[in-house]
Amino acid sequence: MLEFSTQNITYLQGVGSKRATLLAAELGIRSVEDLLRYYPYKYVDRSRFYYLHEIDGSMPYIQVKGQILQFDLHDKGRKKRLTAIFSDGKSTIELVWFQGIKFILEKYRKGIDYVIFGKPEAFNGKYNILHPEMDLLSAMPPLEKMGLQPFYNTTDKMKREYLNSKAIQKIIFPLVQNLQSGISESLPAYILKRFALMNLTESLVNIHFPPNSQVLNKARQRLKFEELFYIQLSILRQTKWREQNFKGFIFSQIGNFFNRFYKEYLPFELTNAQKRVIREIRIDVGSGKQMNRLLQGDVGSGKTLVALMTMLLAVDNGYQAALMAPTEILANQHFISIKEFLGDIGVQVELLTGSTRPKARKSLHERLRAGTLHMLVGTHALIEDNVQFKNLGFVVIDEQHRFGVEQRSKLWKKNVQPPHILVMTATPIPRTLAMTLYGDLRVSVIDELPPGRKPIQTYHYYQNKRQSLNQFIAKQINEGRQIYMVYPLIKENEKMDLQDLENGYISICETFPSYKVSKVHGKLKAAEKNYQMQKFVSGEAQIMVATTVIEVGVNVPNASVMIIENAERFGLSQLHQLRGRVGRGADQSFCILLTGYKLATETRKRMEIMVRTNDGFEISEADLQLRGPGDLEGTTQSGMPFELKIANLAQDGKMLEIARSVAMELLDDDSKLEKAENLILLQQLNRLKTNTLNWGVIS
């Protein structure tokens, strides 16, 4: 198919320079291949004609043949409209146009046989069709060749220029007719045969104009497999290349710092999951290969402690370690936790953020270059050019989806030989998404909570429970607990009927005049935000009203209640992250989801899932099913090698696993794709690869 990859669409029938410019700007369609790979989003059966008397309210579309009996132009009032009476010989229906009236009157005539296609709508007890598609009956193909009509997504700007779904269909139809001679195949013959896949020419013809649903499904299966297979082949090939070309620092000894910490400073017994993950990391850093590992763990599962112990391995072997977090709040939290864990053990740790003063920064830089500073915790300030390590051997990146690839790559290059990389996330990632977005990383999972933690009890209440909720808040505070209250908005918005933080703050202060309330949101200056946060952390304030700025990085074991206003406005993963701010102490904790009465079916499902389970992995899988992969936080930055155009990670998990296993087998046998039967794969990968960054080495 290489001949199509650069062939411009301008000279195709029905395109021209104006439409070509519009297609490029709106949909990124520039070549013939782009057009062929712009797949329909739905299909409507055009393989039969209906009679008008058969219409009922359940029919989404109908196709009828007949004639126009009369036109009527309605020019009174503000909106001009054109109507026509259309007859199938037995009954009549009204056709209505509000746009393109001049064109309709010039093109269509009374007494000529047409085929109309559209959606019947009931109005004043009668059916009409708004803006129907109309074609000459004599120009229509036989019914048995009509099959399923494709529908394509278009933009408002395209529709204003009459480049709607029907127009795209008319551009693609003659193009597809000319494909019958065959397109260069993009998969080897042995893969096509092994999985009984349709060839590429047939797949592209039938994805656009399938004769029936069975053929459509075969075309879909072929194109989905190809898409998922090349994503996995690209990821795994990069991983192989990295393993062959980059040696890793060997941490050969378990030294004094690690052993002393484990025996004397460990605050509690490690869970079996934590022990397992530490073993996995120890094997990696002792292998001589550069480690790239993803550590998944639910909120409160003890990832920071695991990260610290593996950083101690680096220090014991003469290397420095760094931990990079996406926000100052989270970096501060990690720094405080690590300092408390280490006590007076003798490991030198410092914090570097945008707020670090010049004098402290200068001293820090000097100690870092000299190697007397063992660990550095910070924000993206760590990747500044003047931050130079003597011997950086281990890097931990927390919530890595919040960093851009180029940012992460700068930290990766802080040593001549790349350091070991441990990526941490408290956002559980569904298996299919992990295989795609983090497919080049080995995965470790902490799936146990530390001993003594009680599961958070979650309840869904409507707004009319406010009074009993206030009584519950007072009871919790009187027992010595603290409360979070999260709002979707900072200020009132006339267009959105939602609770807002500013009014919520006033209401809370009036309702609980004897309690102190802190207020935190993203528009506060850093100093004020830290002051307000510290009031709550120290226990001076009993209630914190906040936006989702507290989603990560706030650790107050005494806070036992999380109240989320307008919980219907948040996705499952975000609700779960917010809930994770409580349940960090030994006391029973609660999460209250407050919503309005009118909830969509999907929203109600989200509330039910949150009430039913605390399992972040179950929640992430449900979130993927409900919202789709494109909406999950961080996916746009995480390193998809190619864009998904037809496969769906929420629905095609089994196929993804098959595609990954085939790619693994293939690369184990021919890692450089040098065999004659695999040259087609190498050509296709090179053509698909549009990113100049090496995704395989930037974790």
C-alpha cells in the first residue's frame, strides 16, 4: 500500500483544492491512504425499500422510492423553509428543508422517480423527514448491492461547506471501486493464513461498503488485528532494542543502609505484595540490564516505602537516586515521608522545587555534583540543565502520566549511562491499557493494604440529606477527626447548576462557627495554598474545603471523612483518587458521594460501583468500559506509538493479548525483522513511525 501513502487527495473525484484543504485541517486527511483509513462510525441497512404506511416510531431510518408531487416555499417569519409532498404511490409524507433551499429547487423536479432516505420524525400527529438524502432511482445500484450504508464523523465547519457524511461517502465510493485490482498487503501471508484474516484490499472495500454484517465483521476483525499488532510490534521491538543496546548499573550488594533500615527503621511489617515487588526490582538492578518497571499500587498501598528501599539499594552501591513528582505538594509530601522514614540513619536527602531559595539551591547543587547528597526529591525542577549529579543510578517518577515525554527524557539523560527507572502510579491501569501505554515496561503490582487499615465505607446521598450529613460531620469532629469537602467549581457559574467552593466555604463557616475551616484551590498563590494546607495537616483546621487540587499528595491520617459535592461531575478514577485521601489511619473512614436527583444511567452506575468496591483495579476496568480509553487521565501523553482508528481497548482486550503474543513470538525468532517473510513488517513499521522520539527508552 506504499503507493497510497503519499498520493494527494486533491485530484480525486469530488475533492478539489478547497475540500482537500478542509479535510486536512479538520480531520488530518491528506493522502489517499488517510481517506481509506477514515473508517465509518456506523452503518444503516439500505438493502430494502419501505412503504410509507409501514413507518412507526421505532424506525431510525427508512428508504422509500417515489415521486415529488409538489413543493411549497414558506417565507414568512424569521426562518425560511421548503416542504415537499412525496408519494410512494399509496401514501404521502412531507419532506422538509431549512438549508440549501435554492440547491434543492434547482436540482429536483416533480414527477421524476427518486429514492429518499432519512429519519422519520413525528410532528402534529404526522411523520415528516428533515433534510432527506435524495437520489435518482435510475442512478441507484440494485438493492442486493446496496448493503449497509456507511456514516462518517464530520465537523460543523465541514457541514457548513456541504462536506457531510454523504459527501465523504460519495468521494470514497469510486475510490473503493478502483481498489479491486489490489492493494499492497501490510501483513505477512503466514499471519493472514494462521488467523484466517481477510486480505487488505477486501478489508478496505468492505469496511466502507459491506454487503452484510457478516462481511463487515470480518473486515473489522482484520483491521483491528492489524492496528493492535503493529502497536505491540513497535513497543516490543523498541524494548528488545533497548535491552540489547543499554547496559544497566549492577547493584551487586545489599549494603549497610538497606539492612539497617530494614532491621531498625522500618515502621511496620512489609506486606507480602511489597516484599514481592522489592524482590522483582532487586532482580532487575542486579541483572546488568537497565531496569524500566511500572509500579502500580492503590492509594495508601505503600509505594513510597518500596521506592525508598530500592533507592537505598542504589546508595549502598555508590549511586545517587532521584524521585520526581508532578506537583510541589506531592514532592513535599514525599520528602517529608522519606525524611521521617530515614530518621538519623545517615542518608543525605534534599528537596528541590520551584520554591527552593537560591542560597539553598547553590549548596544543593554543589553537594549533588560532589556526590555527598545521596537522594534528591523534587518536581520538574530536577530536569533543569544546571542540576548535575555525580553518579545518578536510580530514578523514581511518580504519577508519570502528568509529565510530558520530553521532560522525562531529560531526567533519563542525567548520566552517560542511563539510570534504572521505576515509574509509580496510584491510578490503577486496566490490563489492556497497560499493555498499550506501558507495554515496554515490566509491571509490578502492590495489591495489599498495610496491616491495620480498615476499608473505607462509601455512601451515595442526594442533596436533601444535608442536615443529617452536618450532624454526622459534627459527630466525627467531636471524636477528634477531620473532614475533607471537595467541590467541582471554585466560583458560582450561572450556566452550571453546581455547588461551588466559595459559597460552600461561607455555608460551612456559618453552619460550624466553632470549627476552623481551611480553603484550598488551584488559583491560590503557592504560599497561601501551603499555609491553608498546613493548617489542616497540623490539625489547627478541622474542615478543609477544596477542589480536586487535593487529589494527590495530601496525607493526613487523622482525616476520616471525604465528602464529594456533585459527585456526578467526576469520573470513577478521580472519585477513587479523592476517596484515597482518607482511610490512612487506624480509624474507620467514610466517603460520602453527594449528587442531585436526576442522574443519567451511566452516572448511576458509577455511584453504584464506588459504593460497592474499594478495589482500584476493578474500578479502573469499569471506568474503561464506561468512558473508553481516550477519556482516561493521562493517555494523551503516555506514549501510544500510533493512533487507534478502529480498535477499542475497552472491547478488544482478547485480540490485543493475541496480537501481543504473536509479536513476541515473531521478535524472539527474528528480533531485527531480517527474514524475507518479515521485510513487509519492517517496511510498514517505518512508514507508520511518525514520532522522532525513541519511546522505547524514555519510560
